[in-house]
Amino acid sequence: MKRFNMALRAGQVALGCMLFLSAGESGAIDLVGAYEQALAHDPSTLAANDALAAGQEKAVQGRALLLPSLRLQGGVGRTVVHSSATDDGASLIPPNTSGTVRQAGVVLVQPLYDRGAVATKKQLREQTNLAQTRFGQSRQDLALRVAEAYFGVVLGEETLRVVQAEKAALRQQRDRAKARFDIGQGKITDLHEAQARLDGVESREVTAQSALEQRRTRFQEIVGTSPDQLSGLAARFAPRPPEPDNLAAWQAKGEEQSFLVKTRQSELDIAGAEIDKYRLASRPTVSLVAGYNTQGQTGNLAPWVAANTRSATVGLQVNIPLYAGGGLDSRERESVAKKSQAEQELAAARRDVRLNVQDGFLSVKTGVSRIAALEQSLTSARSALAATILGRDVGTRTEPDVLDAQQRVFAAELDVVQARLDYLLGRLRLAAATGDLSEDTLRSLNGWLAS
């Protein structure tokens, strides 16, 4: 038993089988830190900020449709009068006069009854709501993209570490087989087997390095910083099932809060307001109109040509549309068809949300048992490796048996890391499907990362 334990410890040290990445040096970046840096760097997010600012102006424009409008108008012109009056009228009308005429006025218009403007105001308000929903969706998409890029780098680093550990172990086995063959105690087939496996792992190392570099580049493009100090997986990883553990409750929450459903609902409301806008465009409009005008002249113009006057008016203005060439009726039919389209897209969005919630829910729920099973499989593989090494030393196992056992340990180790990362991504995707993915969600996932 003592010899068995020593072999087990020797195998663990030689293989370097660890289930987590260290947190690295002080100042390691966690999920929240990566997300906060991406907020200031990612072009899609910066564009979403501008889109929100533009969308918020829609509601302001809608309110302005029913508020008073005030305009200042004026003019100046040169007037020259040449008269051909007879002698009897010459005393009344000078033969040649000229002067400069100035006019200025202020007009106030206050809509009193305009159902089309009311419908347009509602539509613009819904467009502002849509802009806010799309902004929330963009923030959620960024959080998911950052997490996927983050965990992609973690998986790439862990894959490369395991491949390099397997390479070191195979090199050790190759050297051992060569030494035994040189002194006549080993077989040439064992040496060739170890060399062949070492060559295969070296090619996998090149592939792992290339994949890691691509993932690091993707992370840097999103976040704006090099992923040199990412917090890896914590040593103690205790997954939890979704709370509540009820798929129907999660699906109902997704249909109510999902940004996809909210976006389609806003588009449906906008389409409904579009129908009202064209349906009410043929209604009369009533506005209160008030004005103040002044006119003056410089020169010798006759008073009835350009007098110095001031006037003020107040009244009601009524506009009754009679015929617009059939354009309004056509636009109304178009908007009815678009509303029907929006209704079907909303139904499709609800269906997609239910399916996405189910995928995320099952990923988290099954991830708990999957991680436990794979961790037990890794423990068993390590024990089997130690037993195989011991059996080789006493002559009951061969070098290929040891190589096979080593390969199973490394494969099991990567399976555990992959399952843990899939579990964390499952939690993020479940939160995204229900509209709950935010910085707080990322902060909660930091509990599964090394501090």
C-alpha cells in the first residue's frame, strides 16, 4: 500500500493534473472588470449609446406636436410708383414716389384638435421605448460576448497547459523506454509507441497554441486589453441548480422580461399607432391662431400704398382634408399588413424565448450532475494511472498500458474544465433569455473564479 501511494503521488506530480487555473499575479481581471473595460471600448456598445440618445429625442418630438409653435416673420422691400394721373388727380396722386417698406409679425399657433398628431405622438413615444429596450439588449449582448470571450481564453489556456503537461509526461515515458531499451530490458515497440504518441501531442500543442491566440485576439478586440491576467476557475467549484428549479416559472419570466419579447412588443405598438395615424389623417384639425403685425415705410409713398400700421388678430383655423389621391388609404392598408406581421413576429419571439430558456435551464440543471460525474471520473482515472504505473513496475502491465492510462487522465481533466465552463455559460444564457443578464450577474459568477 505504501508503494501504491508513492506511485500515486509520483504520477500526480509528473502529470501536473490540476483542475483549476491560478488567479495569477495581483491585479488579475475578473468578469466584471472585463465587462467594465468593454463598456468604454466596444464599438457596438458605443454605437448603442448614441442610438439611445437619438431614440430619446423621439418622445420630445412627439410632445412638440401638441405644443404651441411661435414664428417670427418679416420683410423689407423697395417700392417705386410712377403715376400717369390726369391733371384732375395729380393733386391726389404724386406722379413719382418711392420708399422702403418694412413688415414684421409674430404668429402663434396652438393645436386644439388634431387626432392625427395625437397618434403620431404615441408612435414617437413607443419609438423611444424601443430605443431603450434595444439599449438594454445591447448591454446584455455585450455581457454575454465578454463572458464567452473570457471563458474561451480560460479554456484555451487550460487546454494548452494540459497538452504541455501530457507532452512532458510522454517525453518522460519516451526517455524511460529508450533507457530500458538501451540496457536490453525494454522493447523497441514500446519506444516507438511512446515516440509516436509524443509526436501526436506536439502537433496538438501547435493547434492549442493557435486556438489560444485566436481567442486572446477576440477577447482583446471586445474588451480592449490583453488577457494576460485573467482569473481562472476556483479550486472549490460547487455548482448549484437553477433557483427556482421549475422550467415553467423560468419560461413565464422570460416571456415577460426578455428583451427580444419587449422589442417585438414595442414594434407591434408602433405598428398599431401607424394605423391610427393614417386612419385619423382625414379628420379635421382645429388650431388657435394669434398674430401681431406691424408695417412702416420710409420715403414719400402714399398712405394707401404703404401705410404705417399695427394690427393684432386672434381666431380659429380649421383644416378639412378632402382628397389626397388615395395615398392615405394605401398607407393605412400598408400599416394594417405591417401590424399583422408584427403580431406574428411577437409570437415567434415568445416561442424562441421559451426554447432559449429551456436550453439554458437544462444546461444549468444537468451541468450540476455532469460536473460531479466527470470529477469522479477524473479521480478514478488518476487512481487507475497510479495502479497501472505500479503494475508496470512489478511486470504485470506494459508501457502502452501506462500511456493509455495517462491519456485518459488528461482527457478527463479537460472534460471537467469544459463542463465547468459550460455550466457557467449556461447560467449566463439562462439569465440572458429571461432578461436578467447584467453586471450583477457577472459579479455573482465571480464566486466560481479564483480570487
